[in-house]
Amino acid sequence: MATQKFMGRGQLIDRLTAQVGDRATAVKILQQRGQLQADGKTFTAEGQARNNMTAEERAKDRAAKKTGAPTSAFTYNPKTNTARKR
């Protein structure tokens, strides 16, 4: 899987590009989410915070926001890029 190459910090755009197949589409998605400014290169404060997270931390953060449980309550599956409650 191409996205397995981009699991670390600072790889948000690269990982999303690998997932959607096109860098322009990835930039557009991040701009719509408010994580990337109109220039397509500069992260917003929220975007920089997400970019500083690993794929695992982002998955746990998504799950925590959805359920209200702390991020420490989840385990990460890198094959599916999802977090499940322990």
C-alpha cells in the first residue's frame, strides 16, 4: 500500500496524496478542511498541528473526537488506518 510510506510526522500532504491519488485533490481537501491556506503550501494552525502528528496519532484523535473517549483508550491498525477501543 502506497500510504504505508507516509506514516510519520510532517507527511500529511504526502499521505493524503497517496490516498486520493492526486496532489491537487489532496491540497483542495486540506483547504476545505481549513488545514491549508489558499496558497496551497502554508498550513493553518490546525493544519500544522495535524501535520505534526503521525498517522497513528491522527487516527486515534479522530476516534477520540467521535466517541469522547481519551486517545489512550484506542489501539491503531496501520493496515486500515483506523483506531479501535481497547
